[in-house]
Amino acid sequence: MLPLELLLLQLMDLSSHKILWALLSIRAFRYEAGKPLYYLLQLSDISSQKESEQKLQESVERYTSLKKYNHDAVISLNLQGRIINANNMAEKLTRYNVQSELIGMELAYLIGQANVTRIIEDALHDNRVEQDITFLMIKGGKTVEVLTSIAPIFVNRQNIGFYLICKDITEQKQLLIAKETTENTNKAKSEFLSQQH
């Protein structure tokens, strides 16, 4: 008996145009003199296994894409309130290094313990929790105004944590205040000028 050879095959079902995956196992049985006596071939349909692998890969790539290419800070936390991962935008916003400072940090340092508790206890059934998180404490003790979204992380239908997505709105707030100030100034000028005539 010679060693087993395995071949992975991708086949097309011509009637349904569906791709099928198969594993072909070949084993040769020989006489003592070395000539093949017979071959044992086994063809196994592994399409469902390959489909599961592809779904898992797609899920991993979606997760990676959500974090990597998001224009907002994305922070993943576990149910104990610790940061388990974050994207580059989180590093830019908080000024903490993702690998050496953010991962493992208690999220309470950034948003306060009361907000962390509310996320863990209430965010699954109360979407108002995210509206209460308006500031992020960044490195150096400064705060940044943020607009937040919270999304649960489910694995095998079980909540294992949350994503906290933070959009820095400091600049937008400053522009809005400047716009309101300009409008109020123009209104006051108009009222003053109308009283002069």
C-alpha cells in the first residue's frame, strides 16, 4: 500500500451552474514485486464545508473592512468593559497607540464607568444609551465631542461584546457655533440698521 494522495477538485454542475467542491483520495495497493494490484479512489463532496469556510472568510473580511476602512473610530469591547481591539481612527482620535495602550484598557478611561455599565447592561434593548455618550477623554486629559453608535458583537448567537463607533464632531460643532454667531451678528446689524431709518 502506497501513501494516500489527496486532490481538491472544483467542479461545475452544468444543470444548476452551481460550483461543487470534492476531495479525491487515491491510494494504490501493490503486489510485493511493486506492480499495482489495484487503486482505491474515494470522491467526497465537501461543498458544504467549503461554503462554510467561504462564509467565515467573508465574515472576517467584512469585520476587518468595517474597522480598517471606517472614517470613524471603531472600538471593540468585551462584556467586562475592556477594549479588545480598535482601528487606526481610534488611535488618531484618542492619541493612544492601539497595540500598546488601547488593547486591554478599560473603556471607562475614555467614556466613564457609568457609560460602560449602561452599554453592557442596557445597549441590547435601549438604543438611547449611545445618545448619552457625547464626550471621549483622550490622552493628556482633554475631551473630544463625539457622536456615537453602539452595535453588539454576536458569536454563535451569543453577545460577547460591543462596537463603540465614535465620530469626532468637535470641528462641526465649532463651525455650527461660528455660523450661529455670524447669523446672530447679521440679525443684530439688520435690526440696528432698520431702527436707524
